[in-house]
Amino acid sequence: MIKRTMQLWAVVVFSALISFPAGAGSSKAIRLATTTSTANTGLLDYLLPKFEVKCGCKVNVIAVGTGKALKLGEDGNVDVVLVHARPAEDAFVAAGYGVDRRDVMYNDFVLVGPNNDPARIRGEKDVLAAMKKIADAKWKFVSRGDDSGTDQMEKSYWKALDINPAGLPWYFSAGQGMGEVLMMSGEMRAYTLTDRGTWIAYREKIGLPMLVQGDPRMFNPYGIIAVNPKKYPSANYQGAKALTDWITSAEGQKLIADFKVGGEQLFIPDAK
Amino acid sequence: MYMGLTEATLQAFRWLLEGDLTIWGIVWVSLRVALLALLAVTPLAIVAGFGLATLQFPGRRALIVLMQTLLALPTVVVGLIVYLLLTRNGPMGSFELLFTQQGMVIGQALLAFPILTAMTLSAVQGIDARVSETARTLGASPLRASFTVLLEARFAVMAAIATGFGRVLSEIGCAMMVGGNIAGVTRNITTAIALETSKGEFAQGIALGVVLVALALGVNFGIAFLQGKGEIK
């Protein structure tokens, strides 16, 4: 009787495991690693269902920072990445992990902070001067600290200023996504660097006004890159290509331009 | 725009009662993965716990200490280990289980195993040795006698299963790392709460928290009911 029970158990467990819905492990689903900025703003929830209907496939979105997204691509754990950190993207392609990089859209970074603006950066045209003021005032600054595209951009500003804020008492390295960092900054009344899109989606919840914008150094372009099928033959290159072609097509680009939160356009399409 | 606790809770119940498909889909992922993990691991853990309690072999005490130490294993460490096993360049990469429910089942099964084993072990140790001896005198085979002992320990073993269920249902580290929090596929209650909180959508988070507590309550009611019946006899 005990033996029979064990056999029954083995059969039940095995069949339960292979009976998972097709979307879960099927090689047909396109695995997209992307940044928290595209997911948290609701852009992907708006775009992808339209693509899924068109191609009759399923896109599984893994929303992490740009650094992690590229790492997932490097390891062949996803089929395509949609990220924003041009130097890291070029390195990814040059190392043979990615192919067919295409421009998709851009938005820009802005500095947000408490309304009373203790470091007096409001209206500053030069992002480096504004960052310097925050450092001089030693006012709280929350950093993503997660190697995301935003994090890499912020680090490049500190580097240009020859300031190493790591470990200083006013500098908080959160290690979290853009949404979390904005919520934290709101609670702490701190400054932070954010992409404009996520800030627009969050501004009513956090109550931090935008203080600095418009410096060309704050330009934030997004690119889409397929994982190299020569490196990972089992990657869903067909699906990655279909998604790339669609998101850079006239239809995909128009949808991006039409995407609005609170009446404001978040991303400007720029596929060539 | 700030949503107070009361307001968020009310909104949460409204969604749940309206049968919001996204929320119930998320609950289903949690329940399915946790149940499958327990289904897979419970028999193994009971055999292991029973063996540790009754068999004498070199290294037994070390194994017991190891098992009890594993109870303290952080879920993110299990998540990391399973991630490294399942990643495409890893030893099990060819099965393509990373970011799937199957992958989450593996991780949660690993999390539940030490709890179930350690609790079965102490349950069996608490059973009077004469139970087994009597069964043997009455002509039971060693396997049949073991079964009798387990039957005596069934309430404690049930409590072990409930505890294991609680552990896997409430963990987030492993589910987030191995599952990837993919909407509609691997997004479960805990990863969804983390995401909604990060988005400042507290009502969604509370709704899911309510379900999590309700599930835990249901399981423990069930166990208490079974144990209660046992005492009346």
C-alpha cells in the first residue's frame, strides 16, 4: 500500500509540473528585460497588449535596472532588452551579446527635491552646478545605487565634479527602482535624479517639484537590443526581432507618442 | 492623492469582492506554487525526518544540527542558489526554468524541506518507543511499524506542513529572484505587494495582504479542526 502511495505521489507531482500554462515556460513567449522606468510609468502595460494581439505571442516582462537587464541578456536569460545607458549598451553589443540595436525613444532626466529647496538649485541650467550645490549644502540626496541607467548617469555627474559621495552622511544609496527611490525621497524630503517619465507618473504621490531640467547632459535615450542568437541559439530571436520591428515601426512609434500620464507625453519616439 | 489606511483597506475589500481578476490571478500563482512545492517535498521530508529520528548511523547528529541550522536560511540565499542553478549558463540552464513557476516551486520546495524535516524529526522523537515495539510484537513488518508511529505523530506532522506552508506563502526573496515578478506568470502575492508599494499603490498592496492573512488563517483553522477531533477520541 505504501509503495502504491509513493507511485501515485510521483505521478501527481510530475504531471502537475508539466501541466503549467503555456505562457510560463513555453519557448514562444518573448522574455523582455527592461528598466523600471518603462514598467513603472505604465508604458509597457499600454504598448505590449497591442503588440501581443498583433503577433499572437506573449511578452514576459522582467523589470529591473539597466545594469541587471543587460546582465540578464549577457547570460542568455532573456531574449531582448529595452534599456537606457548608451555606453553600457554599446559595450554589450561590442562584446557580442547583443545584435540589431535600435533607437526607440527618449525622455530626459530631471532633478527633483523639496519645495523649500535648501540647496537653492531651482532654475539652475547646469546640472553639474546644481549637483555641486547639493553636495556643498550637504542636503539629503537619494541615489538609485542599483547600477541602473539613471544610477550610471548620476555617477557620471559626480565623477565629472570629482566628488565621491559614497559613504557621506547626506548621501543615501537605496539600491532600489526609480519608483521606490522617488517614494523614499518624498518621505525624506531629499533631492534625487529621476527620469522625467517616472517623476510625472509619481509627482502627485510624492509632492517633490522638478527643480532642474533642460541641460543637454540630461538627455536619456532608450534602445532596444536583441540577444545574439549566435551566442544563445535557443533564445527567441524571431520574437525579439518581431518586437524590435514593431516598436520602431510607424505604428509603435505613434503609440509611444500618444502615451500620456496626467495629460503629459512621457516619451518622445525617435526610431530611425 | 495620499490614500489613508482606512481608505486603502476599504478599496482593497471592494476589489476583492468584485472579483478583480488581476488580484485573484496573483493569489492563484501564490497558492499554486506553494501547494505544489509542499506536495513535492512533504513525502521526502517526512521520510528524512523519520529516518533521522529512528535510524542510527554515523553523522546523524551532524545532519540534525545541519537541518536545524537550515531553518535560519534567508530566503534570498535560497533564491540566489536556485537562480545560479537555473540560469542559462548554470548546471540546469538547459531546462529553461528561470523566471517560471516551476523554478519558483523548486526554490520554495528547498525552503520548506528543512522545516518539514526538523519538525517531523521532533514529532517522531516525541512518540513513545513502545508504539513501535508493540506493533512489531503484533506481527507488523518494520515498514508497517514505522507507518504506525507516523500515524501516532500525524498531528505534529500536520502542524509541520502548516508551518512549511506559511513559510513558502510569506517568503519574497526567492519568489522575486527566481520568478522575476512577471505579470500574469510569476507575480505572486508577496512580489506584487512589494511592487505596488514601490508604486505607491497601497490599496492593492493591502488587498493582497488581506488575502495572505486569510489563507494562513484558513490553513491553521483546518489544522486546528483536525487536531481538535483527535483529542475528542
